[in-house]
Amino acid sequence: MTHMQWNKLLWAAVASLSLAVGGELRADDAEARVAPGERELSTEQVAQIAQEQKAGFNQILSKMANDDSLSDEQNLQERLRSAAEELDPIAEKLDSVDPESRICGCGAYYGSGTFQHPVMIPPDGETVELMDGSIWHIRDCCRHCVRNWFPGDALAIAPNDAWFSSYPFKLVNMDSGCKAEAHMKWGPFVGGPYMRWILAIDYYNQEIWLNDGTHWCATSMDSSIFRQFLPDDTIIVGINQDWQAYRLPNILINVNLCSPKNAPYSYVRAVASF
């Protein structure tokens, strides 16, 4: 029997044991998890956030068009980066970040808690449970991919950039490169060893301190979302893969804001300072 066949057999055995224990146990497990989106944003708040984000990006475009210091020889992405760095105060904070305190991967330095491992995948691949207890519902067309994941694989959560998809996130297998579109079904276990929550927030400087001792600096371009974060909110650390990932390698997902409707407005791009 091949290693992959053993892996499938292992997941099937775990799933069968879970079903044999009974549905009540799984219901108790669900009650012990953080419910995503329990503090859902109103339609007016979402509209205001979208408007402020659009205004911020227009400011970058205006800076790029009017600043003579930006070379025309640079490609569009480089000019966008240069303009964003001049407008975003977080650029000044990057000098104080100790690269040795962060994990290097995919060309960026990721903060503590970025990567997780799958602990439960049913045979049909409908859901993936991560080691923090969070459960992610997988899009139908991606389930064949997750069925081949191994318990030791390193997974990261990233915003989903696929068009015409209602799934706001994707699980990225850092070992195989496979990506699966997903949405958060349940948050981490309450009080679990891998659960992270906000200890303190500095709204003026866009900084967050988590219970695991890490300190994060969020971009001012996400200030409209950052203002919705509150102390004690549950946080899941993910990776940023947009055009600013080189200086903002992580995202901080606020589980309390992450309803299916508001998921794109539930996270901020950030960098860990220690």
C-alpha cells in the first residue's frame, strides 16, 4: 500500500471514529468554538469601509501620477509600491522589525502563528479542521485537492482572489502548493492552546498586541476595518498575497467580524514586529 493510500485510510478511520461517537459530541465541540460573525457589521458600515478603501487607493494613484520622484521607467507595480510606502506610516516601522524573529517563506517574512496543520478531513473533503479548532467549509470543486493533504502539511489562510467566487478565503498547502477555496464555518476552540485574541489595541498607531506575546503593525489603508477591532476579539493569522505582500506579509482575521457576508471586511494586512 502506498503512502498516499495509507494517508486516505488514516483520515477515513478518524472520520469513522468521530461519526461513531455520535452527533452530540460534535455539537458539543461546536459550542466550544468561537462563532464567526457574532458581531456582524451593518450594511452602512460595510459601505463606509468600501468607500474609505476606494478613497485610499485613489490617493495612491494620485500620488503616483503627480510625484516626479517616481520614475517612469518603473513598472506599474513598483510605482504603486513606492507611492503606497510614502503615504503609509507603517513603512517607517519596518526598520524596527527584527527579521530573525519571523519565519521566512515565499519571499516574505511571516509572523508567529502563520502556519497550521490539518487535524481532521472527512473522506468527502467537505471541511478541513485546523489545529486551532477552526473548521473551514471547502468549495465543491476544490475538495479533490484537500483529500490528498497529509496531517503534517503546513497550511496557511489567504484571501481568495478568484473571480466569481462566494468563498472569501483559500487554504494554501505550503508543501504541495495546492489551494482550496473556503469560508470559515467555526472559529477556534475557546481557550484552546492555539487560540489568539487581542490584549490591547492602539488605534492611533494601528498596532495590536495578542495574547501570545506578538505585536503587529497594521497598514493605515485598512484603518476603516481596524477601527472595528475590539479587545478580546479572536484573531486567526493568515498570509497576504496581494501587491503589498512584500512589506505586509500577513493578515489578521477577526473571527468575531467574519460572517459570510462581511468576510472580505474582517481582516487587516499587517506585519509582526516581534
